[in-house]
Amino acid sequence: MKTSKSTFIRFMSLMEKRLPIYLITILIMTITRALVDVYWSMIYKDFCMLAQKGTMNGGFLLIGKKVLIAALFYLVTISLMRLYNIEGKKATANVQKVLFAKAMKLPMSYYENHHSGDMISKLINDTQYACHIYTGVLRRFVAPVISVLVYLVPMFYLCPQLTSCLLFINFIALGFNALMVKPMKNIGLAVSKINGKMAEALSNVLQGIDVVKMYDIDHMTVKHYKEVNKSYVGIRKKEMILTGMLEGMNACFNLICALAFLAVGVIFVEKGITTVGDLAAIYTMYGMFSWHFLQIGRCYPILMNCIAYAERIFEFLAQDEEPEGYEVGETDTSEEEEKAYIDFKHLSFSYDKERIILDDVSIQLKKGKAYALTGETGKGKSTIAKLLLGFYPLDKGNIYIEGMNMNVSGLKKIRDMIAYVPQEPYLFNMSIKENIRYGKIEATDEEIIAAAKIANAHGFILNQAEGYDTLVGERGDNLSGGERQRIAIARAILKNAPILLLDEATSALDNESEQLVQEALNRLMANRTTLMIAHRPST
């Protein structure tokens, strides 16, 4: 319970400056609505008293004034509800921005160790369910609490004995509802995790649909998805059973309270303890009082369920971010280092601390020269590229660029100095122009076209239906491998960085595409320090 409380407070703090306005809006809106309900009850009382007297002289005018006042209160409530909805939506958008910003700051190791489907589930499903706190659940829990307190004042004033009896029965109902809190929260956590599993299963199929069709394994993927979906349905069934038990129990208590009210109320009227008018007013308020009291019991487990999703969000936000620079190893300022433009000094590295990938490796690259790292798969070629890009911290050693330790200079500064062309370049589902512009956000259309020409991409781009405005599709699937590679090269040209990093940039291309890409790369490599990763020396 303590964890749930701290999670709730922390989640509400994400509203930042909006929190005071949001809470004040709920408070005023709830009190206003409750006062209107009490006001209506008093109007019913007036009707009953006038009817009992057998005359309506002046009664309609008095009641008409009260109805007008009640209508004005309703208008205030409607205006406040609009403000509440706006603040709730803004708060939800803010949480989404916080999570997305966090995702951008996570290190590469996180993405390699976590499935993208589970991460998408956190960013979408968990956020959506947790933010129900902002958009309805909190109000539906707080409003009944405040309303019950408002109703109790006139109810105790009119007939304290009857009100005490009804309050006792409702507290018993609330106690039974409280028993459902822990099971509902556990189910919420289970649903959140299974949502991540379902997202993973869907992501695997959608991203690997060509493999699924080629190897005729659709029956296996369907079977796996059915198993995950079966688990999801099973958990949801448990949730529905608990919800059904809760609703049935509340309905029983509601019926008991109604019967108790009628029985005790009639006795009190007969004995002169209360009047028919007071009884009518209490009965009207009690209907709303009972509904709100049961709402407290209904909404509390739902609130705990939402908090369970919020806990998953905070687990994500607690992940270590990529630092600006990693811990600096022992420095060694030798003449060799001063002559080298890029200097890998005594690098040692392992991904899992068990299998050593690099052990005391030193490499010196001179400015403006091209170098190739070749060798068998698994020997650490791509690892060196990842270390140069700062994707992982070194176990030992340092990397110097222009005599600067990259851990001291900061990862952003180092990455700004490097243009990277991987074997499988990633293109966003945007236009060709927008994909090239990622190399230099402020680039003009003329600069983009010039970069495309150098990359041997201008010709095929003009042959597209929309030219530079043609959408490339998800991951660039509307283009061939060679076309995607040339767009990636154009992006690197536009960046105009002094260091060029090529990771198997031509290995997956046919002869014609490889020739065009190689010509573009030769232009790109001019006057740049280039490090090429390749399996074959000929590449």
C-alpha cells in the first residue's frame, strides 16, 4: 500500500504546474454538483410539505427561484468539467512526451536486451491505462468521497438516527470492496505484462513476414500468438469474475439499504421522529449518497489497477540513461597518440563480462586516410565501430579523436564528428527529402539535391512518382537495397563530418548497385578519415 501511495504521488507530480488547477477544478466541481443535489432534495421537501398542507399559494414562485439557482450551478459544473477534461488530456500528452524523451536517452544496450514490442506496449498501452487516473478514475474516486461528506451534513440534520443506520450498512459494503483491491492490482500488473508479450508476438510477425511466408511457418506463429492470447483471455476472465462479484455484492448491499430505509423511515414517521417532507428529502439524498458510497468501493480497485500500470512506467523511467561520457581510463600521452587522428588505445571490451570481444587492442588512424578492418564474423570489427560511436562503455582503455579523449569531450560532440553508413540503413516512413535532411536538419532543398547527386541518387529519385517527395515506406521498403544505401550516403554527405564510418556498406548489393554505391562512397571518402568494416579485403 505504501508503494502504491508513493507511486500515485509521483505520477500526479508529472502534471507539474497543471496539478493545482486540476485538483482545484475537481474539488469545486464536485462540491458544486453535490450542493445542487442537496438543493434538489430540499425542493422535493418543499413540494411534499406544500402537498401535505393542501395549498400551493406562492409555492410555485419559490420553487421556480430555487430551480433557477440550481440551473446556474449546473452551468458552473459544465464549465469546470470542460476545464478538467482539457487539463487531463494535457497531462496525458505530457506523460507521453516524458516517456518518449526517456526512450531517446536510453543506451544501445537497453534496445538490444529488450524487445521493441514490449517497449511499444509500455509507451502506448501502459501510458493509456495509467493516464486514466488523469482523465477520469481519480475524479470518479475523489468526487464520491467529497459528495458523501456533503450529503451527510443535511442528512444528519434532518434525521441523525436514520442516517447513522444507513451509514453503518454502507461502511460494511466499503469493507468488502476493500478486499478486492490487492487482487485487482495484481491482475492489472499481469495484464500489463501480457500486453507486452502480445505486442512482441505481433511485432515478430509483422517485421519478419517475409520469413514467415517463405518458410511456411505461419501455423507456428499463429500457434504462438494463440497461446499468448489465451493467457490474456484467462487473465481478463479473472478480472471480469472479480468485477462481477464486486458489482453483485454492491447491488445486494444497495437493496439491503433501500429496504432498511423504507422500514425504518415508515416507523420514524409513525412515531413522529421525522416528517414526510424530511423523509422525502433524505430519500432523495440517500439515493445519491448510496450510489456515491458504492462508487468509492468500485473505483478504488480500478485506481489501484491504474497505479499498477504507473509502476511499470516508472520502472521504465528508472532505466539508466546513456551518459554524456563514460568513465575515463588511464591516460597515456605518447608521440604515437599525438600523430594519430583517431587513436584506440589498449581497448578491452565484453558485452556480458564473460566472453571477451576485444583484449588490449590498439589502432591508430591518420587524418584524411582510409582504413579497412577485415576478418571473420565475431572477431570484433563491428564492435569497434559501436565503441567509436559511444554505444557502449569500455572495460579498459580510451579512444582519442584529435587528441581529445572522447569520454571527456562528450558523446554528442564525438557523434557530430562522425558520418555513419551501416550495412542496412534505416529509413523513416517519410519522404526521400526528409530522410536525407536528417543529415543536416537546417539544410535547404538545394543542398539536399546536391548531396543526392554526389551519392548517385538524384537520377532514380527523379524517376519516382513524387520525386523527392516520394514516401519510402516503412524501413524504406518501397526502395531497393541499393537505392536505400544511396539515400543513406546522401544523408552522410549532407552531414559533412570529418570522420566516415562504413559498416559493410556494399556487402549486400548486386554488382550494378555496388558499383553506383562505390562511386558515391569514393566521393564521400575524399578528404575524410575513413574506417571501413568488411568481411572481404576486396570490399
